[in-house]
Amino acid sequence: MIKRSLLSLTIGLTFLESVVPVALAAPPRSPDQTVECEILVAGGGLSGAATAYEALLSGRTVCLTEITDWVGGQISAQGTSALDERPTQRQQLLYSRGYLDLRQRIKSKYGELNPGDCWVSESCFLPKDAHNILFNQLKDAARRGKGTLKWFPSTVVKELDINQSGKLIQGAIAIQHRPVKGAPPLNTSPLSQTIEDSYRYENSSQFEKSIVRFVPQQRKKQTGGTAPDWYVVDATETGELIGLADVPYRLGIDPRSYLEPSSSSETGDRYCTQGFTYTFAMEATKEPQAHTPPPFYQQYAPYYSYELQRLADFGLVFTYRRIWSPKEGQQTKFGGITYSAPTPGDISMQNWTWGNDYRPGTAEDNLIYSRDQLQASGQLQPGGWMGGLRTETLRKGEENALGYFHWLVAGTTDSQLGANVKQPQPNNRYLSGLDSPMGTAHGLSKYPYMREGRRIIGRPGWGHPQGFTLWEIDISRRDYNEEYYRNTLSPQTYRSLRAAIAGFEAASAIAGTKPLDQIMRRSRSTIYPDSIGIGHYAIDFHPCMTMSPAETPGNKEREGERRGAGQAYPFQIPLRALIPQKIDNMLVAGKSIATSHIAAAAYRVHSFEWSAGAAAGTTAAFALENGIMPYQLVDELPRPEPQLEALKRRLQKNSNPITFPDTSIFNQNWEEWK
């Protein structure tokens, strides 16, 4: 039965300490087990699953760790089970083979791809089903490819054993937790109440710990070979291994430049990352329900809003990401959007910017600790890693989400649209319980949906002397011929911008032989010789807020953050974006590849995560097979790289697209891609 009321959770949340200093972990005892892998994947989200999928099909032994007990990330543990896809790419089914397999399995499970009849996506479904669907997919990949999957749920990486040269990860220590006998089951308490415990070596009143040491699998080396015996892939949601290994990375807003001309800060701001979201599920009911406000409701109520007048309709918001709809309701239209009205039994997953998004943006409340903050809290000391997140901010994100549900069903205020807009909607109930859609007793997602984490700075090389990065101008459709850019950027910076996007007229822009406003920009994204994956999505922002705390009455989004938002051309995933500095046997997948703050707003959705993971898994398997390190595949660019070409052929042979159709500097028809 779905049980435990919303109020019972809120009471538990209310009495948490507001600020808990991060304690250093106790010295480790001897590992309880040593596990060998050819590829260690940290993070079981979509990118980690895709990495494992391709590596298993290549016959490799894969260890896959995940902080929750569900594989799938966005589609399961984070509750965002509505696939973000662009129309043209979806119409052509131009996706990695594993992503297509996943879509087909969803369709087979329900008899249709969209059992929720949502209007934001072609596929909305239940998070609790997504774990089983994807885990079975991984098991089938292991069987077909004769690989071995070693699955470690409820497991976090605590320490990395890096050799004296600082170039190779020789081992990793992880902590797996399970409930102590007699304690409540996993997923009874929200993440803020368990996360610090999960990173401590010692047993506790709620968890019994098992210490796992991951080491390279013994392999027969090629004669004279110097390549590593294994690869470690950071597919975590926030770039945990990046922070733990202390490789160069970015966090938050990048300084304004000709590469990132729409940046909201001249100098950058590492504390302003995109908002995170605790999703939850709610069910439409025939009869009105009693709704008691949580004790902290008034603290967060000034934040909630429908945001825009064209969205100010409860039915529209409910069906936006409806994940289950046993009966089709009456066709309804609001704000130009047609949807089938909610009927009793419908289940909606909520993910709303001015709702359960929590958007801190200062040094006092940022969620993902910067390097300075990690160092100050002792997390970069041996044994000191505690996940790199501010627990207090997680807690407030949980409260904010619970308050948003109460606003939806009982609220009458609207922070952006004023009075007489929001009406109570009592015929709805909050779904909680271990058998609820989110699989938690408290009803919130097991882990928040993360839109942005730490992002590596790739290695310096041809065309990227400061380290490889995918920038705003590499993907944006913006023309930049606006007064804002002319007035804000220096004349030289503006000329560099126009030259960088000029395509065939770059020489004229650089030489000044033609007025800048007469130089047409190229109508495509940047093309990379080392592209090993693809993606397409709009540059979509959920900006941080200006004041702390985020729910401060009258608070506003960081000024200028949405300036970079807008449509993007279909884009590529270069291998160089997956390779960190310093460490040679580490790859990065998912949202922590080498992107800028603005580019990251497009490089974060479901199909991209899968494509990046497929690239990482294939690259790791290829490197093991050929005795070569990934950076050696690209270190001679722009000169020919025969082994890079072999890797690209393997990806294409395996139905993992690395370019969009007709990709060429001569193709100027990308405006047709929607």
C-alpha cells in the first residue's frame, strides 16, 4: 500500500539541524572484499548505464556503482521519466542503439511509448518501472556480448588510489550500505538524512557498511605495452570523481568572452549553477482530499508560481509530465497547448521551474561545493571525501518540493502573476510509500534531478591552448548581431566573436575588409574531427536566484542568465570533451564533459547522456583492446589519427551515430532541424 502522510515526512525534515559541518571520515578498516574490473563506472544514471551497456556488448567486465538502489538516473532515481527529445531527431530515430533499445522496451512494457499521455514528450512513464526495464537491458547486453556486470547499488566511491606520477588510478575504495537489522528499509528517509552517513566508513544506527576495493582485472598485456589495465569512468551526477581526483574543472558561470558572449558575468561565478529538482508524483482523485500545510510552508510559499500567464492552468501543469493515464480525458486547450484533461487515477510527475526547482546561487547556499569549499571542509584530504554536496541545501530542496505540492492543491498565491490566478485543486493526493512511483516512503525522488555539475577542462591542444571546451558559440543558433553584444563586448572581442562564427567569411571578419553586420554567420554547430557522439536540444536554463536563501520573498533570477538560452543546432560530442587533464586512465561521461556553463544547458538531456556514455564505453573497450590510452587517439590532431578513425568506424558499425546526416562545412541547411 502507498502510505505515510506528507505531514509525517515534513515533521522529520523540520527538526534536522540547519547546518551540519562535514566531518572527516574515520580511517578505513580492511576492505571486506576486493573486486576486479576492466572498467569501473561510478554513477548508474543514463550515461553510466550506457557506458556499461556498450562495454558489456564488447565482452568486458564492468563494475557499476550507484548511490541509490536504482539504475537509470533521470528516468528512475531522479524521477524525470519524460524523455526530452527534439522533433527532427526523434522523427528520424537518430539515436544510439542502446537508447533505441530502451525506448522499445518502454513501449513493450506498456503497449505504447507514452502511457502517461503527457504533452511535453513522446514518452512519459513510471520511474519505478524504468529501473527494471533498464537493468534487464544491461543483463541482456552482458549475455549477448559475453561480458560480466558487477552491480553495486547503494554504493559511493570514497577514495581513489592514484600512482606516484599522478597519472593513473590504481584502485578505488567504495562504501556500500544496507539497513541495519531492525532499522527501516532503504528509501525510508530522504537523501539529506542519509547522504553523510553513506560516505562514512563506520556502521551507524541506520546503516551497516561494506568496504569494497576495486582493482584492475588481471589481463595479459601486449609485449612492451604500457597502457593501463583498466579504465575508470566518472558518470556521477555532479562530477564526484572529478572533484575527488582534483583534476581541472569548471563550476557555475564562465567569464564573458567571445566564446561565451552571453555569459551573465564578466568574471564568472562558480556558485551559480542551474537549479536542481526533487520530483514527486501526485494522483488525481474523484473526491476532494484533506491537505494540511507542512510546518515550513510559509517559508517557501512566496516562491511558487505558474511563471507565465500562458501556463497558468492547473490541468496544463498536471498533464505536462503526466506519467500514467488509464483513461483519456476530454480534449482541452490552454495557452495554445492541447492536452487531455486529468481524470481520476492519472498520475503526474512534477518538475516545475517556479515550483520544485530549488535554485541557490551564492557561496552561502550553493549545492555543489567549489574546490575552495572542498578544501576548507577537509574533503580533499585522504579519507575526507563526503560527496561534495551541501547537505543543508539538499534538505531545503526537499522542503521546497513538499511545499510546492501543497501550493498546487491548496495555494492561492502566485509570486510572478499576482492575485486571482491560483485556485485550490483539492482533488489530488501526494503519492508516497516504497511501492509508490518514486519508490520512497517519503514520496520524493531518491536523488534530485541534476542539470549541472562539475565540468572538466579538457587537455590543451590544437585550437584550445587553455584546455578543450565546448562553448556557447559552438552550438547556439543566435546571430549575435544585437545591440547588447555590440555594446557589452569590446570592439576586439566582438570582432573575434564574429570571426569565430563567420564560416567561409572568417577571413573577411578577421581582416576587417567587410563590415561585421554584413558577414553572415555559419548555420551549423562546430564540426569536430574526433566526434564520437551526437545530441540535440535547446539551450534551456533554470537559473540560480540572486539572493540567499533562494526562497527569499521577492527574490529574482540571476540577471542575464537566460540571455544565452535559445535554440541550438544539432551538435557533436568530441572525444576530447571526455578526457580530463592529469589522469590517463579516466574518462568522463554525462553532464560532466568539457562544456561551458551555457553549452551545458543543452548537453544534459536523456539521449545526449546515453550517446556520451556509449562513446565512453566503446572508447574504454577499444583502448583496452588496442593497448592505447584515449588521449593518444587525439594528441596529434589536426594531423590524421588512424586509430581514432578505427574507433569512429566501430561506433558507426555498432549503430552509435557520431554525426548528423550530411554534416559538412558546405551544408547550410541546418535551420530545418527543429
